[in-house]
Amino acid sequence: SLGRMLLLLLLLLSSPLLSSCFLLPPPAMQPSRSPSNASPLLQLQQQVYQPSPRHVGCSRGGSMQMSGMDLQTVSSNLLFTIVTAFAMSRVLAIATAKLADALNEDVKMPREEWERLMQEQKLSREAFRILHDKGTERPFTSELLDEKRRGEYVCAACGSKLFSSQSKFNSGSGWPSFYDKLAAVEITENNVVDRYVNLRREVHCAKCGGHLGHLFEDGFRWKVPTGKRFCINGAALKFEEEEKLSSNK
């Protein structure tokens, strides 16, 4: 995303390699030797300073002279910079996501109702953490990830119909993915941080306001009809098989 790219660029510009080229003082100078038979005045006039061949860094002409040990040091510093930039990008992504959630909180069901559902064992603690606290389950842990039966996926808290099995596809992301939604799914449109920094939009249940996951506009990678990918936490869903739905009607 844009925020991560800017952070990576900033860290790369401040890396030891670039610092050695642009920020260090000029190379150490060494006087050239004059003929031994020259007069003292001539020797003084012929003292010309030249860069030391052992100096590490960029000369004023732009060339770089490095020994094997120097090159290994620069490579290690560059690798450290890249790893640090990646770690900082993950911290930035989490921080911006938390900020976006705080600025766009929409409470539709009071906390007392959520706690009542847990006390009655109608809602698991993991589902509460995701739906109410806007958490994220670990990838490849949901039992619904490999669910291939025909039916509908409903909200684990209020039972609203959210997704159809017909729009489910395997994205390889580790979370249940759908390329289309049902009417009970709402998409957050006014979240500037999520939309323009994290390049995603939050999706939640229209009835209880529970957090489901996020919508990404990268469905073209899997050639799905809508070009969209609803990346959903499996713990926020319950699956109702088509045969049971028909018998209940």
C-alpha cells in the first residue's frame, strides 16, 4: 500500500549504504611523494592530496572502492535495513487498521447483548473477539475454509444471511473468500485510512454490526465475475446446509 511504500523508501534512503555514499565527509587525503632530489620548496608545492585506496565510500567522482570485508559490511547493513522496513510496514499496517476501526465505530448491538450470547453459549469467545472487538483469526484455522457443501453462511451472532456457497472460492489466503455478498452485508465506504492507505474496506453485519472481515478489489487475480474478494473470518460465520434450509421452509 501507499503508506508501506513510503516507509520503505524512507528507511532505504537512511540506510548505511547511502549514508556512506552521500553523508560521510570526503575521503581521507594522502600526500603524493615527490622525488627525493627535489628542493624542499618544490616538494611542498607538489604535495597533492589523493583519496586513500582503502577508504570505504563514494569518491567525488562517484566511483566506489571497497575491500571484501567492506562489501560484506554494506551487504549486511542493507539486509538489516530491508528486514527493518518490512517489520515497520507490518506495524504501520496494524496501527492504521486500529486507527480506522476507532474512527469508524458503529455500535448496533449493545455489549450486554453480546455478553448474554456468550453466557448462553450461543457465541464462542473467538467469535466475540472477531465480531465485537474486530479481531482477526489466524489463517488456515477455520473449519469453514474447506467447506464445499451447498448452502448459506450466516452471522454467528444474529443469524443474518451473509454469503452464498455459490460465490465461495479458494483464494489461498487462509481465510474463507467470496466474490459476492448477500443483502445483510454492509461495506464501510467512509473509512479514508482503510480505503486509501490499506487499500481495503471493512465489511460487517448490517443487523448486529459485527466485524466480518475486509473487501479487496483484487478478485481479477482469480478471474472471479465481480473482481472482488471478500476476505472473511470463519469464526464470524456459521454454515447452514441447503437441505436443512429447505426442510425448515
